[in-house]
Amino acid sequence: MSVTEIQSDLLELKQLLNQATRPRVQNALNFEIRKVEAELQKFADSQAESDQKAPAKTAVSKPPTKNYEVKLQNYAWDQSDNLVKIFVSLNGVEALPEENISVTNDERSMELRVIGLENKDYMLKIVNLLKPIGECTCRTKKDMVVVSMKKINPGQKWSHITETEKRAADAKAPKKPEAADADMTDPSGGLMNLMKQMYQDGDDEMKRMIAKAWTEGRDKQTPDFNIVVEAQKFSKFRAARAQKFCIFCLAERRSSLSSTISFFQEKQKTDLLKM
């Protein structure tokens, strides 16, 4: 018999007791009511004991989902007089709570973190910035995070985001023409520079040869090619330089001799006193 049936019997007995008028009938009904109540109590005690013996059910908690960390490499940037802005594309990022998106920085670096976007944690770190920065802020747009970095020196234009990028770009840039190329575009200036270098770097014998060539050039307007032969007695390197000197003298003997002779006259006087 179930608990529901026992409770129904007890209820009906109590109704009969209320309707009974004879003492004997009332006593019989009271006895039966106590009997049913005892049975109901026994059934309740048995149920309680059974519940105590049953093993307690423990709540099974699901392990927390681990997010994968993704390091971002691609971004775009722009600048104004006061700010440098970094643009990072992330689908659906605008749906995240504000506390899931943060940016930290010091004077020469910036780090952006986006937590819990499709079970992934995104991180963008830029170090060795081209110029110092102040406060950084971030905001979201549709499928995009915008980081604003305040310039310490407003008005300064950034050619690159980092010093590393700038050095790499400078290394790939075409080099400026060397002195030899500059000499060919300006023969007079090139001759002057060449002769100064030869005279300053040369030993005593080289200085004598240059002085002799300039003396002959001043008198004849044409250098003496015997200088080349004489230079070959000392070294091939000196001969090549002397030969180059003679070629320049022939090409520019009128314009360059007058502009450079004063320099070598003074140097000749000084060096002859030392010899």
C-alpha cells in the first residue's frame, strides 16, 4: 500500500468520526484512526531510513574550457599630429564585454589582449616603438579593435611603427652615390678631393711627385706623364692613383688647376720644411 492510499483512508475515517453519534462507533473509529496513523508514521520512518542509506549524489562540475592563445602579427596603422592608431581585425569582437578587452603599455611598447573570443585569447604585442608614447586606449568597432597611442612629442611624424622596421627599410633603400660617383658628376670638385686625399695619405715620395706634377701643370697646363712611370717604381697601387690623377688633370687642367693650386702650394711649403 502506498502512502497516498494510507492518507486517503485516514482522511475518510476522520470524516466518519465527525458523522458518528454513538459512543461505541466513535471509539471504534478512534482506534482505527490511531492504527492508520501508526502505519503512516512507520511508513515515513522507513522512507527516511532508506534515504539516509542511499549514497549522496555529488554534483559533477564540468571542467573549465581552456582558451587557446593566439599571437597576432598583422595590423594596420595610421597617425595624426597627436595619436598613432593601431587597427586589428577580429570577427565578432564587438560582442565581447568591455572587461575582456584591455591594453597596457610603457614608453616604448604596447600590448593588446582580447579574452574569450570564440574560445580563443588573442594577444598583440609591439615592442621597440619608433618614438616614445604616453597613454593608450582601445575601443571596438564592427569586427575591429582600435588602439590609440598618444604621442609624447605631438607633431612628430612616424615613418615606421618600430625601430626594427625602420632599420630594415633603410638597409633595403638604395644607397647614396659614393664619392667616386660624385666626382664624375663634378670633375672639378672630384679632382680637388682626390688630390687632397692623395697628398694627405701619401708618404714623402708621393708628396714630392704630386708637388712636381702641380708645378709642371701650372707652367705647362699639362701634367708630366713621366710621373706615372716614376710612381711605378714604388708600387702598383701608387701608380694607379698617380695615373688617375693625370687623367683628371688632362680633363680639367684649365678649370681645376687654378682652383686647387693654392692648397697644394701651402701644403708643399709645409711638407718641404719637414723633409
